[in-house]
Amino acid sequence: MSNAQPLLRIRDLNAWYGESHILHGIDFEVNRGEVVSLLGRNGAGKTTTLRAIMGLVPQRVGSIAFEGTEIGAMKPERIARRGIAYCPEERGVFASLTVEENLMLPPVVQDGGLGLDEIFELFPNLEERRKGASGARLSGGEQQMLAIARILRTGAKLLLLDEPTEGLAPVIVHQIGASVERLRERGFTILLVEQNFHFAARLADRHYVIEHGRVVERFARGDIRERMGELYELLGV
Amino acid sequence: MQELLGIPSPLLFGQLLIGLINGAFYALLSLGLAVIFGVLNVINFAHGALYMMGAFVAWLLLTYLGIGYWPALVVAPLIVGAVGILIERTMLSRLYDLDHLYGLLFTFGLALIIEGTFINFYGVSGQPYAPPQVLTGGYNLGFMFLPAYRGWVIVASLLVCFGTWLLIERTRLGSYLRAAVERPDLVRAFGINVPLMMTLTYGFGVALAGFAGVLAAPLYTVSPIMGQNLIIVVFAIVVIGGLGSILGSIVTGLGIGLIEGLTRTFYPEASSTVVFVIMAIVLIIRPHGLFGRPRE
């Protein structure tokens, strides 16, 4: 894989919210078919990195290349149309839409997305709740599943998942982990932001640790056991 | 003569009919305001001026091009909608990142400019506009006389209001709009062109005002200031119904029209203030309006 072009390649990414400079030159790659996690403490810039990739941070400079094309200056709707899908930390389930409308909201941007039957196989709870009158009536875990499920239909190749386990019961976390595993087998490439290090360690092929808006360390899946102490110190676990 | 609650019944029903007609206009206009506010977060003070523009375009089409009422009912809202799209693209869209107040001040200034321009050319006295031939005359309903054109205004307005409600609450496009009201950034991140949707929404909202203007042309004289009095009441209705609520603005519009009609029958002195009294009461009891959700 070393000479293949990465699916996503980020170089010297800087981003600002108003006056505050959040990202100070982020560099990393995600290869096709990989699950990569961004780890780091609260406020390190992980969510901002995902939002910058999606075009949701207006003030950004540096290079973001997706399939070799520079997308760093594109608007969010054009970035999405190239095949990147985003599941935000706060899930973003719409209260004024029914469960089904929420599920069907993101337009299909490319071929190869999951069909509804495959989605319901992955998240059986959603099929039961499908006729629900409002997305807001779902439990936290169901909302998280809905937020992931709706971006699987679109045919996007790269999924950006922001803290999919936050605030969820262990049994739900386990179920979401199993789903992410299935998605990897199905050929999706996943960039995962996580606070829950154990969740990320189980799923990801590689990890980047972000601190003060920079990548300060990288770990391959095989390294983790040996370098656990180092990692715990970086994450302040 | 028949009496109901001590009021001659033709008088009562006559006032209720006028109330329903006014309510039909209130509903159309507050619906447009609600849609625009929901999606663009702009309080469109130019709404009354664009309503007037709809009536004037119908009158101009007839006077200078010989184009009659029925084509004007379609063409005039399209023209007003196109003007709206031009306004949104060239000016209003530059204000979204600023405080709400700027959008409000801009549309208020715009209303003064549009009305001032029409006053400059046509004065304030008003131009007559005849209803179409088929809608002259009327029907004797037994308890009252219903002029055909007034009946048509109520039917047309209800159809357009209901159609808009269906479009927003029951279609895929409507689900995009409702989602964009909640989280425009996230909807863009799904690949939906939200800026384009905002432009078209403004165009659609003001086209509804233009449509109301054409409906109003044969009822009232076509005058540059015809929107001014109406729009104040319509804003009160939007406050009562709750900003951004589609169904709320329709129901409240019709309801307030009827309440005004009843007030005119039983206590005429209060007929022009009753809407503001209701607004004050609603603001005290339910500050986000009868149908509105509290905004975070």
C-alpha cells in the first residue's frame, strides 16, 4: 500500500474560529479501506479537523486532497458530492423530521451506497422505529445509529465519525463497534474521532494523537501494546 | 329581519365574510413571512411593499400590455418572485453573517424605496382594477349575499396556503427545508445546496405576497401604500402564531380575520386594536407564540 495514493491526504492544515487559531498545521493520511482514529484530549482540535475536511470551517488554509483532488477551498455541498460524509458529535438528528425523513435526507451522491435492507440489518432498532413521528423521540443510542445509518445510503466512500460512542451505554457502544467493523469489511474508509480510547484501539488500523492543533504522535495497531504507557500519558488517561 | 344575538344576521355574516377575506390575506402574507424567517432567519419588512408590487404588476400588465387578470395571477407572482431572487442574491445574502437587525433594517429600507418609487410615478390616490368578468355578480346563500369574487379570494388563498403546507410538510424538498431551518451547516455537509435553497425560498415567499397582491387588486384600489397598513397587522399575526410556524401562520391569519369581523359587529370601536390586544396577551402567556417552539 505504500506507493498507492492515499484516499485522503492532509498537509499543513490550519484553521481558525474567528480570532482563535485552532489547527496549527495538521498532517496525516487515510488510505483506502482503512479505519484511522484521531485521538487527543478535549479541545485538541479533533472535531475542528473533521469540520475543516467537510468545509464547515470557513477560515482554513493548507492542503486537503481527496482522491488526489484538492478540496480545501470547496464549499461543503461540493465536498459531500465528491463522496465524503459526516456524522457530527451532537448527531444532528432533526426534530422536525420523522425518523424516515431523517434517514432519507442525505441525497445519494454516488453509486455503491447501502440499501435500506442492509441498513436495517446493521441497525435492527431503526427498522422498528422507522415510523416514528420525530427524530427527537429516539433514545441517544438510536439517534446515534440513525446519524450513522443515514450517511451509509449516500454512496460516500469516506465516513467522518465524530465520537460515535459519546454518552452511550456499554451495550450500545458494543453494537456500534460491531457495525463499524462490518462497514470496514464492506469497503468503507473511516476517519474516527474518539475520546473512548479502548473503542478506537479495537477498531482502528492506525491512530494519530492530536495536541494543540498538531499531530504529535502516530501509532500503528501493532504498536499499541508496547507503547501503551506513552499513549496514556499523551491522552491523560 | 332575522336576528342572531341581537344583531341582524345579514350584518353579522357580512362582517364575518369581510373578516374571512382579510384573514385570507393575512394567512397568505404571514405564511410567506414565516417561510422566509424559518429558512433565512430574516424578518422581511419588505413583504408589504412586495404585496403592493404584485397588485401593481397586475395593473401595469393590464394597462400597458392588455394582459388580463388570469394570466396576471400567474405572471405577477413570478415577476415579484424574480425581483425577490435578485434582492436576495445581490444584497440580502451579504447580511446573513451579521446580526438579525441588519436584515430587518435592510428590508425596511427596501420597503421605503420600493413604495417611494411607485408613489413618485403613480401618486398615492390609487388605480381601479376590475374583477374578471366571470367573477362579477354573486350568490344568494339565503342568510347572506356572497359576491363571487370574494368567494374566489377565499378559495384561492386556502388552496395556495394548503398547497404550501403540503409542499413543506409532506415532500422531500420540504424535508430539506425543515432540516435547513434546524441545522443549515449539516444539511450542506450532506451535499444539499443550502444557499440556493435560501434564494429560492425568499423568491417563493415574496411570490406568495405578490399573489396576494393580485388577489387584492380588484377588491381594494391599487395604490403604492396598500401594503403599509396591512403589514403591521400581519406582523402582529406572525407574533401571535409563532415565528417560523407554517400551520400556525395560516390558522392564526384566518382566525384573526374572523375575530376582527366579530369585533366589528359587536364592539366596532375595538376592531382595529383587537389584534394588538391579542398579541399582548399571547406575548405574556406564550412568548414564543401559539404554535411556535421556543428557539434555543
